Amino acid sequence: MSKYIIEGGKRLVGEIPVIGAKNSVLPILAATVINNNTSTIFNTPNLRDVEIMEQILLAIGCKVNRSDNIIFVDSRDISKIRIPEELVREMRSSIILMGAMLNRCGEVEISYPGGCEIGPRPIDLHLKALKELGATIEEAHGFLYCKADKLKGCDIQLDYPSVGATENIMLAAVRAEGTTIIRNAAREPEIIDLQNFLKGIGAKIHGAGTSVIRIDGVDSFTSVEHTIIPDRIVAGTYMIASAITGGEVVLKNIEVEHIQSIIAKLKETGCMIYNNCTTLKIIGPKRPNAIETVQTLPYPGFPTDMQAQTIALLSIANGTSIVTETIFENRFKHVEELIRMGANIKTVGKVAIIKGAKELTGAKVTSKDLRGGAALVLAALAAKGTSIIEDTYHIERGYDGLEKALMALNADIKKI
């Protein structure tokens, strides 16, 4: 297992570009099976999760070629409906292949998905919606066998604005007979990016970014070229890297509108932030202010994927902060590792109470999930002395060359 060794106390300065969004490229790669044609995807990050999705596409018969940040997929010769179990168990996002494969092949066999262990993330909303579209689903021995002779459009009311369920419905419904309306749909920017890809192949779909999405089924699709949107969580992580080190960092290739909730909270900590549509400059304070309350919510609320990084920042803030996690039940695994570095944090259920310490100290800690691992890196950047962060493969699932990006900003970090 690889690890990071970080010597803390360096002020981050400089500028870096933000990579394409992990949570956008994965559903779009799944969508490439729909068009029975070629898809060229630009601005794709080099991540373990993307590699797994490429392997899944290859396993079902697609041709996949990668050159730097461009992925080419030819889905004309899909020959298998079974998604390899060992790949599905590595990555939760593989579940969105259900909708895409039902659309293309009329059937799919897939195991229950894996990924970060951040609490129960049931797929009942996915299954309920696909059944409403006309799929029959059998569950046995940890596998799902889904079949649909003909998907038919319908009105679907989601009980919760689930990103994955919204994506699965979109992928299944673009070929369904008639009209599908998704109510209480997820509104994340990644949903809009998926809609734009689907429009590119010829789908009739609109409303992404609002709570109601309308899809009119069509019979055929075309080849497409598509560029992935910037990763708002990577952008937010670099913003906190600047904030926690009192740095001065410029981010290039971002969508400022996608990170407004992060900007608002960082301003509360005393950060100075200047931006136009695609560039942002953030100057961190000498010591951040505490934030009275942070609550994770579906977009456009504060993202759950930024909760861990924010707690790392607040662990050295002046005063007491309260962070409430409303999305996932077990997303405070990073807290015990931050405490090893000198943080004063108590958790009660879904609430973390953070009393800012004057300083953190370097320690040997373990990354237990993707965003929690990123939080440990941020804490190590600000800590006094040397930190060793183990099991960094979790971090590499969502950050393309994190150590190289931080080194470019004057961080003392190496990967071994």
C-alpha cells in the first residue's frame, strides 16, 4: 500500500488547474453503452474508479482506449450482460450500469455494489424506479438479475433526491416508450453533465438541474464527443488546503457556480476569495474562525463530500464549530485519526463538535475512505512536524496526482 509523508507548516502558494469530475465521468462512461456507437470523452481524470469503469466496459465487450485525459469507447459489440462481481464490489458507482444495460440489452446481472464504507447506502430507490419503468428484478445470493422486454415511460416520484437513482432512471428512460418524468430529482451539476452527454447522442431530455426532469424516449442514438465538467469537490479540497495553511492559491478551470456553498462557508472562516466564472483566488487567514454550524445537504446545499475536509480546517479554528452530517450515517471515521494529530472533536450520532486546537502535530494515521483521507492530508499540511498517511489508495480513487498538485503549491509531500 502506498503512503504519503508530509512535513507540515508550509504555506501553499501558486496556481493549479482542476481536473474533470469523478462523479460526472463515471455515469457518463456507463452511458456510453447506450448509443451502440463511439464516444470520445475529454477531460477525464486518471483515477482508480475510472480505471475500474473502463475494465467493466471492456468486460462486457466494449472497446476502450485511453490517451492522457481522453477516453474513446466503442460500444457496438457488447456481448455480455453480467458485470464482473470483483469490479462491482470495488466501486459503488457501478450500480448505474443497471439503467444503461437495461436500455441497451434489456437485461443485466450485477452484484450489490461496494466502495467506501461510509454507512448504509441502500439501492431501493434505484430498484423501485426501474420496476416502475417495467423491469423485473430478482434478488438472490447477493446478485440482482434485471430484465425488461420493453421499458415504458412513467411518472416517478423519488422519496429522496438520490443522485444515483436519478442517473439510473435517466439512463434507462432515454429509450423507453413514451415519456418519463422524474420528480424530486437530484439537482447536482453532475446530473446536468449527464443530460448534456445524453443530448449529444440524440436523447430528448431536459430539466436537469431542477427537481423535475422530462425524458421522451427515442429509438436510436449517434456517436458523440463530450468534455467532463471540473470537479467541484477537488476544487473545494484545494481551497481548504489554501485556507488551512494561510496560503494564497489560484484555481483554474473551475465552475464557480458549482462551489457557492463552499465559498460561503470558507468566507465565514475569514478567507478572502476573488473569482470570475472559471478562476478563483483564495487567501487563507492567519487562523481560521470557527463556524457556528455546517450541515450537509443535497445540492445546492453544502456537499457531504466536503464535510471531512471542513472538519480538518475547523480543528485549528478559533472557537467551537458544529458539523451535522445528514446524508450518510457513518461518515466520521476520519475524526479518530484527526484526534491522533491533536484535534479536539467529539461526535454524537450525526453531529461533530469541534473545539479548535492551537496547533495540530504530525502523526501516523490511516486513510479509511476517500474524503476522510483527503482531510488527513489537509490536516498534515498544517500540522507541526511529520505525518505519515497510510492506505492512500482510497484518496487516489478521487484525486488525480494529489501529491504532485500540492508539491506545485510548495507543500512538502512525497508518495512512497
